[in-house]
Amino acid sequence: MKGFPYRQMLVICLIRFSEPLAFTSIFPYMYFMIRDFHIAPDEHLIAKYSGYLASSFALCQFIFAVKWGKLSDIYGRKPILLFGMCGTVVSLLVFGFSTSYYMAFGARMIAGCLNGNVAVLRTMVGEIVKEKKHQPLAFLTLPLLFNFGSTLGPLIGGSSYFTRPKKDNPYGTNSTLSGTPIISGIFNAISAPGFGSLPDQIPSLYITTEGWSLYHDKFLDKYPYALSNIVVSTIILISCTIGLFQLQETHPKLQKRRDPFVDFGDSFLRCIGFSTPERPWHQKEIDDCNETAPLLGSRSESESNSECGEDEGGLSPVFTKGLDRAIVNQYGTNGHTAEETAGEETIRPLTRALSRDVEESPGNQVTTVQSIASGPTDYSNAFTPAVITVLTSNFILSFHAICYNEFLPVFLASPLQRKYLHFPLSIKGGFGLTSEFIGKLFSSTGIAGMAIILVIFPLIDRKLGTIRGFRFLCSIFPFMYFFVPLTIFTHHDYNSNFPRWVMVAALYTITSLKTLAQLTGMPQITLLNHRAAHVSHRAYINSTSMSIMALARFTGPMIFGYVMSFGDSLGRSWLIWWCLSMLSLFGFFQSFRMDEYAD
């Protein structure tokens, strides 16, 4: 790994880790927050209002993400990245302190409008890591850190110490399972009579503890969902501060511009005994080989590497040739991780990795982007039957995946209504689980995601190839969605013959299967999309694919929020899940219209 830019990648990883915290931390308590706003006339309509929140975020990202990419070409990557993080902090605080549904709705719109960091981060990775042999590892760190953040986010949002839904349900029903506030439990245990003989100096600590506990309780009573957002905002601000003083600009035309904040950060590190690298503005000249393309530009990595005579040595043995291509295509261009498909990351401008893919033609020959774009490109024949088929599969996968991620927490949090439960078709309400349990369940997807990316994805890619692997993964979704509503009949409070662990095990199994299918299916469909398009149309088709996925993330929650509310009003809460099962089954059959397209 000689020559790998560890220092800059470490800062990028820290920023990448902090961002999914903001997105995933709201899942566990979203249902309870909307419930406490009293916006829904009836409890079964909460799903509809949850869909509105998700759609507003996706729509704003769809509109503004490309704008932020263009601004990063003008003003630089770093200022746009830091501004986006500050925008996330503002939206989180407004959301956490929201006292009405419309205030929360506006906060989600702010989050979608002010943050275009996904494209900027990936472009910076492509500009920092210039050697091809290092790119798969560099791009792999992005989804790994996203899943790591997705593990911690739901734990923060679901913690009963950081969030406290109101105990009195305005609709007259309550959750059936309760979590234990760990930290408060420790405080209560310590201050309980008979805990043990302690020194006389300790009572002052009791007073401090009791005072904090009293303030903590009063604060959460007034703002039940603010503290978790304050914690996440603090983590993001710390990452933003480190980025301000250590992350250097990567834009080729702006990287020589002096950055006084980085100079100050380097001076501080030297004062405490750390070594610092030489910054570009301290050098008299920079080799032209180190320059990279703008976010929306067309000059590619392979072209500059070829001109400079770079050795394109082999990859680490960890990566197969197919996996190398899949990783760079997926995480360097227009791919999405599982939780990104859920809505956090939408359309983004083209990156240098995509430009490199555009250049590669059969026979390992290289065609420069300039030659491709030397004249006006005719896009009238870009949408071939193969391209349309792949784009359709992409839309279907993104559509049902976002619906699962948005509405499973609603189904889990909806109160258990035993008198309306009759196997197999009569289902009203949900599992009646707490935000703490939902947070732990969703955090498990982050842990599973890291294992899948490192272990299972390479295995599927190597054993099954692209199209067969995609078909296999598509076959998982219909069964998984079908069994989601039926799992409620294993609830111990409905049927005492089932131990409590049966329902918990079933939910974790379903969540793990969904994570497996989506995290490994998205790279496959991304690669198929790349191969199906003609070399001269790949950039255009890839950007179209981004727009289609963003459209799915906007329309999915909007439509299926109504479906879920309608089904619950009829006592048929399985309606949304079996509709998703049928949709994913159609996607499975539709995958047989695709082929193992050649590059």
C-alpha cells in the first residue's frame, strides 16, 4: 500500500462516518414523533405522514444535489463539503426541537436542500487516490464507514436516554415492549438506598447526579427527540472541525490556493509532536500528472495515468477483477449502498471513476473522452432495449427498498391490537415495539452490511457472476416481504405458545436477508447498467439512472404511505407488504430479460 494517502483518507472516513448518523438516527422514533404531533386524524394515517417526510427529503435532494456538484467545481470541494455538514447540523437541530409536524417537514426539506456531500466526497476520493491499484480499497471505505455510522445512528436515536416518546398515546394505545434506559438505570441503582457504604465525600456527587437527572427529565419532557439530534450534531461538528483544519482542497485548479485553516492545523500538530505533510501551496510546482477532473468534467483518471506512464499494477489479492470493477463502479460513480437507497443519497454529478469507465472499450483499448465528445453526441439511440430493461430493474429495486426502510419502523412501532389479529389475513396495527428495540434492530443492519461488503459480496461476484448473482438476490425480496406481516403472529402477547425470542429472531432474520439482497444487488445492477450502455452514451445513461433512482425514492414513500394507511384502516396491514412482494416478484422475472452484457 505504498503511496496510499492515509492522512487525507482518514479525514474523509471520519466525515463519511458522521453523516449517516443524521439519516439513520431518526428511523427508530419517526413513528412516535408523528404520533405526538397529533397531525394524523387517526393512528392508521401516521404512515401516510411518514411518507410525506421521506418524500420531501428525497425531492429536495433530487433538485439540489447536482447544483452543489456544480458549485464545487467553481468554489472547490472543501467549502461545499463543510457547508453541507453545517446544513445537516442545522436541519437536525430544527428537526429535534420541532414542536409541530410542519416544522419537522421543513427541517427535512432543509436537510435535502443544503447537503450535496455524497457526490463531493466520492469525487474527492477519486482525486485523492490517483493510483488505480488503490482505488478499490479507497472506494470500499465509503460504504464500510456508511454502514458503521448506520450501526451507531439507530442506537442513538432509539436510546431511551436520548429520546423519550410521550407515554400517553393520544390514540389510546401504547407499546407492548419497553426498553431499559441504561444510563438512567445505573443512576437510579447507585442512588437507591442500601447500595453500599460509601465515603462521606460522595453525597456531593449524588446531588450533581440527581440535579442532572432532574434537568434531563424536564428537558426530554419538553423536547422528547432533541437530545439524540444534539448528540449527532455534536459528532458532525467535531468531524467538520477536523475537516476544516486537516482536509486540503482536491480541486485541480484550486488545490494550490493557500488554506490558512490547514496551515493552522498543521502548526498545532507540529507543536504537539506530530509530523505534517507538505501541502500543495508550499510546493513550487506540481506535476501535471497529479491533476484530476472537475466533478462534472470529462477528463478521466486512466487518460492522465496513461500520459504520465503510471504503472497500473495489479490489485491486492483480496479483490478479484470483477470485484475491482464492481467496487469502483458502485461506490465511485452512481451506485448506492443500502441505507443510501433508503433516501440519504440521491442524484449526484459524474465522478472521475465514471469518466474512466466511459473510456474503457473492448480489447483493453482506451478511447479518450475528448474523442468521444469531439462532436455533438446523438442520444436518440441511447435508450436501447437492453438499457431500458436495466433502468426498469433499477427503478423497481430502488422503489421497494425505500418503502421497506421507511415503513418497517412504522409497522414495528404501531400498537399491537390483539382483537383484530386473526391468522392469516386479519391484521390491524403493528408490533407495538419501542423506539429502543427498533434502533437496535436497524443498527444490526449496519453490522451485517460491513460483513456483507467484505465477505459475501466478493463470494457472490466470484461464484455467480453479475447477472446470475443479481437474479439470485432478486429472488430473496418476494419471500422476505411476504413474511414480514405474518411475523406478527409469532408475537408472544398474541400467542403465548411462542417464546419472545421467536419474534425477535424472525425480525432479525428478515432484516439481515434484506440487507444481504440489497447491499449485494445494487453493485450488480450498477455494473449491468454500465455494460448495457454504448461507450459513447455511458455518462448520459448513468446520470439518467441516478435520476430514476431519485424518482423512486420520491414516489415510493408518497404512494405506499397511502397504501399502508388504507390497508390498516381495513384491518389488512399486510396489504403494503404483499404489494411490495408482488412488485419485487415482477422485478425478479424482469431480470431474466437482461443478459451478461459485454463491456
